[in-house]
Amino acid sequence: MSIAFVFPGQGAQTIGMGRALADAYPAARAVFDEVDDALGEPLSQLIWEGDQDALTLTRNAQPALMATSMAALRALEAEGIGMDRASFVAGHSLGEYAALCAAGALSVADAARLLRTRGQAMQEAVPVGIGAMAAILGLDFAAVTAVAEEAAQGEVCQAANDNDPGQVVVSGHKAAVERACEIAKAKGAKRAMLLPVSAPFHCALMAPAADVMAEALGKVHLNAPSVTVVPNVRAQGCDDADVLRGLLVDQVTGSVRWRESVAWMAGQGVTEMWEVGAGKALCGMIRRIDRSIATRAVGTPDDVIAVRDA
């Protein structure tokens, strides 16, 4: 049995996430304390008792989701289930920062500060209302790439997230993304719907944010990971800290190649994937990509105990 630990991205955030972990495991609470200290504000209070709209703001959601993932990982470790169980780590978009933390390449404090910077930079890269993202259901990545190219008409429109065989997200200028929805429906998409996001992530419009992240990442030390990381933009394993640093910059404007990443890990013999952190979105995607892979969500104390007992 070969296991990959995978870490969720934006959209999984909910008020109260990680609180039961922090109450049950001192090591999990220490993660939230470390993130609060790194950011100089009580983010944990917002996560556990705040307003969903405030938590959903990109600058808050990104470090909050990383903190919750790392708290779940520390709870697993407290039950004797460490990173020596993992053959690979991967994360969906911002989840890649949690994957790097899990593999010892980044400290939790550095990841929190980088994600706060990343969230703000992504939000500020495009004025509100200029960009949009939409989920296209029922067409594969090649078909949606063609749709995006047809819809662009001189604007930016790109296939941004290749989530699974039937779900691809497009990103870019709002009018171009709306055109892509109509073209996709005409080409047989089951659904094409705008997403409630605050900016058009993972497309060329994010270039200003990529510049900000290149500068921020240049000031942070990355260790060689203890477990092979599967970065979004490469969709195959990487162990080189300097290469991983560059790929984090590329990821801001590049596609999240999640379907290919899961398929690559399966090709390396992975038979089980544990989604460590908030929600179960990745488990659903993984099952649609390859039904032979067993999935497990680990986001609550009950989940951790179930893993221990299994």
C-alpha cells in the first residue's frame, strides 16, 4: 500500500474548521498559535468564531486553510501516524504550501506569511468586477482549452483548473469567461457556471501577483522536502527546493493540473490518498479521476482516530 497525503485549496473554508482538532490535540492548537503569531493577528478567532464572508476573503482563507491542514497533520502525528507513511504529497493551488510544510520544506510561520502575501497580491492584481472564473462540467481539458481560446477574442481566457475528467475551470476577463460558458454549452457541456470568487486565479491576469510572490519567495528559505512533492504546474514529482520555489511562482498564473497529478501518483503505485484538512472536495475529484484509488478525509478528531484504529 502506497499513500499520498493531499491538501485542499480555496473553497473548503468553513467557520469552525480545525477547532475540534485544536481542542483535542495540543500539537494542533500550537499550529494555530504559530499562524496567529506569524501574522500578528488572531486569525484562529476568525476561523472559529468569525464571519464566513470575512473568512472567505482570499487573504484570510489561504493561511486559514493551510493552518487547518497542518493542525490535522499534527493530530495524525500525535497518534503515531507521521510523514513516513506518505510516498508523495500534493496540494490543490494554495494546498501546495501545506504540502511543502508537511514535507518539511517550509515552516508553518513562513507558509502563513507567504499565503497572506499571496492572497493579498492575487486580490489586488485585478480590480473587482474585471475578472471571473467559471466551472465547465462535462467537457474534458482539451475541449475546454479550445473553448477558452475561442472565447478570448483578444482578452484573457484560460483553462485554469483541470480538476477531474468532467470538471475544468476557466479564468480570465469576465466577458471572455461569460462567452466561454455559452460556447461550452453549445459544444455539449452539462453545465457552465460562474464561480463566487473574488479574482480570476491561475491565469495571465495574475502576472502582478506572480511578481510579488517571486520577491517574497526569494526571501524565504526552502529545505529539500523529506517526501517527494507533486507540484500543480508540473504534475510529476520534484525534490529540488530551488525548482519548487520557482514552480510556486509559476503556479500563480499557471494551470492547476490536478487530474494529471493524481494520475501521475497512481502511475507511481499510489493506491490510497488522504485529504488532510478541511472538507472532502479532493476525495470526490480523486474518485472521478481513478476509482481504484481509495480516499480518506482527515479533518476532525474522529477522522484521526479512525485512521489510527485502521
